[in-house]
Amino acid sequence: MNKQCDWCCKKLDGHVHSYYLSPFNEEPYEFELCDECNESVEYNGYEGVSYCEWCDREIANNIGYRLNMRYDDNSGGMVCVRCLQEEWLKNGMPCFKDGDFFDDPDLVEAGYEKHRYYFCRSKESYKEAEEEFKRLQEEGYLVILSIEASGMGLEHHIRIWKKERE
């Protein structure tokens, strides 16, 4: 039986490409794609893949509204949010703009405690949360900004978590 590309249905010459649909998946999802489609993947609502410089895996850039990859200024390459979260759990986030979705039990296990909840819908409410984030850092805490819920870019329910430095 002749294999065909999962996207354009052209006959394949045996190429199978594996990607992690999410950085939190333990196993890759295998697509049978021709080389042309592999260069411009838009399969089932996810667009493109990037190589994570930290964990050496190819991961879907996003599925729906969840961005899986971020640019890393230090390496000049892409890094997946799983690797970033592991780094942040150890060392806190360097700045307020790094907010991400976390599981509360992971934060508690890493030694963080809930600090303050914010409903952000305006520049003023974000500014208040950012000032508190910076104040905690200045006091010597490791700080994480957890996105509790998001209204598709219109509003965010966020929580600041803090941990005393060891």
C-alpha cells in the first residue's frame, strides 16, 4: 500500500516526521508528511514546529491559543514552555511579562505559596500587579506569575506566587 502525506495526500517516499504536539507530552505524534508540507505545517489547527534548544525536541509552536515555544535571548533560539517552567520553578521568573499557566500542586511542591490574586483588564490593573511582582523580587523572594484563566487576550485572572530564597 502506498503511503500518502497526511496533509496534502501526495504520495510519500517514506518520510515520517515526528513532533511533540505539546512540550508536556512524553511521546511525539508522528505525521506522515512530504518534505514540502513539513516545511509549512498547518495540521489540525497547529502552525509550525520549533526546535527547543534546551531539551533537543521539535515541538508544535502552538495548539489553539496556547503558545508552546518562546524565544530565548540567552541562546538566541527557541525554548519550550516545559523547560521554561522547570527553570522558573527553580529560580523564579526574571520579569513580570513571563506569566504562564501552572498547575498549583507543582508550585506548592516547588515551595511556592500563594501571594495575591488579580483580575486584570486594564493597563492600571496590570501595572498594580507588576509593581507588586517587582516589590517582592526587591525583597528577595523568588516570584512566579501564574495565569489562572484568560479571556482570549481581553482579560486575565492571575496569581502571584512567592518563595523565599534558600
